Amino acid sequence: MNKTRRSLLASVLAAAFTLTVTVGTALAAELMGTIKTIDVDAKKIVVTEKDTDKDVEVTVTDETEWVTKKKTSKIDLTKVKKGQMVLVTHEDAKASKIELKKNVPKKEIK
């Protein structure tokens, strides 16, 4: 009987964890676009949405991940550049992850 309870408890906990992860992921929105402005002091970027050309202000935190082809690290806004194509995962305009999709050619950086 004790073994059955442990098995049931493990199953319930696994189901609860799966539900939490699924619901948490479902609540996050994604924004694909080009970085228009960067405010390092306010920890904000403005991304022009790809399909609508709408400007969306997004706040970054110390926990926001910056994902490139080479690595994933905490974001450093001083290294982010205008014109970069990004995919922003956010909830209520607070970014949890910003993935670099296309870098700006060096000759275009101003």
C-alpha cells in the first residue's frame, strides 16, 4: 500500500509540474520585429513589430536572457544594437527572453 501511495503521489506531482510549465508557457507572448530604440538606463527597448509596423515598448530585467546562435546569457543592453531582428518572449511587456534572429551588418551600425 505504501508503494501505491508513493506512485500516486509521484504521478500527481508530475502532472502538476507539467500543467504549470504548459500554462506558464501559454501565458507568454512572442513579438518578432526590429529593435528601434534602446534605453539602457530605463532598461527598455522599442521593437517595431514585423507584420504590423507597430512600435512595442518592452522592459528587460536582470533575468532576461539574450539568445544568439553561439550562446545564451543574461542581456547586456550596451551590446544590443538598433536594427537587429529579434524574437521577444514576454509577459505584460516584460521580456523573459530575447532571441537574436538577424544581426545588423557592421556597415549599417551608426
